[in-house]
Amino acid sequence: MEMQLEGLQELTRHMQRMERNVKNDEEKALEAGAKVMQAGAQDLVRYRTGNLHDHIEISEVENGQIEIYVDNQGKAYYGQMVELGTSKMQAIPFMGPAFMRDQLKIEQAMANSLRQSLGLSL
């Protein structure tokens, strides 16, 4: 008895395309959640000059991870000091509380992004 498989190369190409799409969808979901987190942190941060508010940034997706951080190389160099405090200054956290407050919104934004990518109704 002899078996012959046809269309294996086409199936392999289709599976590879699906894998790329899933990776792209995952990145979009991470970015959607990160935007919610960024907005939450900007909402909670103390606003004086706007430097800290304007320098809460989102990294590129790398190895399935994304970061929301304060760009401390420029005008907002003091972001970590505000968040964690110093020996002479009490902490005024905004990143941690934003995450705790908006965790459900972040998860919902990510889930909605994945649903949209899969063509499921919201």
C-alpha cells in the first residue's frame, strides 16, 4: 500500500503565514495594552512643566515583551526619583498605581485587539 501526500508545501506555507500573523497580532495586542498603561501613568503623574508627562514612553515589542518607561536620558531624568523617592524626597508614584488601577482596562484592550485580529465581534 502506497500513500502519497499532495499539497504539503502549500500547507507548510499557509502555516508559516499563520504563524507570522499570530506574532503580528500579539504585538498589536501588547501595544494596545501599553497605550492604556501609558495614558494611565500620564493621568496620574504630577504635572508641573509637562516634561515627565510627555516622556512616558512605550518601547518596541521585543521577545514578546513591551515596556512602558520614563525616558530618563533627557529632560525627564528625574522620573525614577519621583516614582521611588530619594533620601531627601518622598516618593510620588505614578507608574505602579497606574498599573494597579488600570490592570483590567489593559487586559481588556489586549483582548479586544486579539478579538479584532481574529475577526470576532466585540
